[in-house]
Amino acid sequence: MSGTVLKINVASHPDTPYFLRTEWAGDVGAGFTLALTDGSAAWIGEVSEDEVTREASDMGVDRQQYVDDLHQALVEGEERGREGGSGGGHKAEKDNYSFHLTPDHCHLSYEKTCKGILIPLGSVELQPAPDPLELNQELIGQTLQQGTELGLLNTKLREENRQLKREHKRILRELGQHVKHKEATEQKLYSRFVTVLNEKKAKIRGLRHSVRQLQRTAHSDDEEEDKEEQSNREGEDVTREEETSQRTTPSQQPTILITGRDLVAGGIPMDQSVPRDQASAPRRKRRSLRVQTQDSSSDTE
């Protein structure tokens, strides 16, 4: 069983302080028991799980939401901060929880006030406790135990907070060291980069100079080759012109006219005879033409 003790203000008895003990198994939604005391008298009551479900159904709200509201009202306290607002702003609002007790102390009701709207959360029937003194002693002992537990929890939280602060300082210190190491490493790498970059630039300049020298050498070689080829072509052209002029220029030697008489005088015989076959060929041709002419004229008659 879990339980807690709260000091509550009862609207119907504003001048009397009341203490409310709530005990439950698992969570408030599974049912709970209440013990109410004003220091002299005590009353007890019980709410079952079915009653919790019925109250949530009658209110028309989600059961878990209703259980959360019950837990806040009966266990955590009378006020709960809630973030709200619109338009990008957040305004802290509070849900107020109040209690009402009938004059005969037989009926305790609890309500929630949200944005000025009163929402009933439920009620419980109370009965006088068989032994109010013993119940008050239990409530005092439970309150003291709860205070002790809260004190221990507070001490633990403070220690954790101090440890977190120390850890935070250590992390900040290490972060500062890492930043310094990072800056030193960057500076070292930058210096090495500049050195390598200058070396590469010098090497590139040397290579460019070598390329320009090779280009100039190749260009001069090409010019010499062009000049040599041009001189060769000019020499060949001159040779061709000379040969052409020699073939086309008339001989300066005097022309000698040689006649047949000179040949005979020189001892060179001249055969002026014509072969018989060559001499008789024209006569045969003329004879054949005359015969063909006569035959054609006889056919015509």
C-alpha cells in the first residue's frame, strides 16, 4: 500500500485545519481509502474502482485523465501549475482543487477549478473512526516518516545537483582544453599547409619555366627546318627552271639544209623506185570502180 498525508483547506470550515490521508494499491484508479482528521476527531471512507470508473463516465471524460485529476487533488496537493496561452506565449496557469465537508462530517466532496470553471471530481461517504486517537497517532507517525523521506530525497537531490555542477565544471574545463588543442592543431596544420603550398608553387613555376624553354627550343627547331625546306624547294625550283630553259631555248648552231643531191654526193644512195605492188594498187582500184559503175548502169536499163 502507498499513502500520503496532506493538509487541506475545507471551504465549509475555513478556520479549522484538516489533514487527509490517502492510501491506494497500485494507483488511485484502482480504488483508495481516505482518513480525515481535525486533530480531535477522525473519519474514514473508501472509494472502489467501480465508483472511479462510474464517476469518469458520468463526467464524460477520459478515465485516465480523471484518475490524474484525482491523484493531483488527493495526493500531490491543492494546486498544480499548468502551461497555457496562445499566440506563441506561455502563461502559467493553476488548477485549483478544493474540498467541501457537510456539517455532520458524513460527506466529503472534492472539486477542480480550471479557468474559472468549477468541475466536480467526486465525493466519498465518511464514517467516524473507531479509535480517533490511534488514527491521529498513525497520521502523525506517517507524516513524520513522510517528512523524513522527503528530507532524505531532498538531500539526495542536492547531492546530485552538486555532482552535476561539478561535472558541468569539469566538462567546461575539458571543453576549454579541447578548444585550445583544436586551435593549436589548426595553427600547426595551417603552417604546414602554407609550407607545402609554397613548395608546390615553386615547383609549378619551375615546371612552367621548363615548358616555356622547351616550347622556345621546339619553335626554333621548327623555324630551322622550315628554312631548310624552303631553301631546298628554292634550289629545286631553280634547277627545274634551268632545265626548262635549256629545252625551250633554240640552238645557237647554224642550220644545215641537206638535199638528196647532197646525200648522193655524200655517198648515201637514194632508192626512188616504188614497189610494184604499191604502184599497181591505184590502177586496180580505179579498174574496180569502173566495173562497178557499168554494172549499176546495166541494171538500171
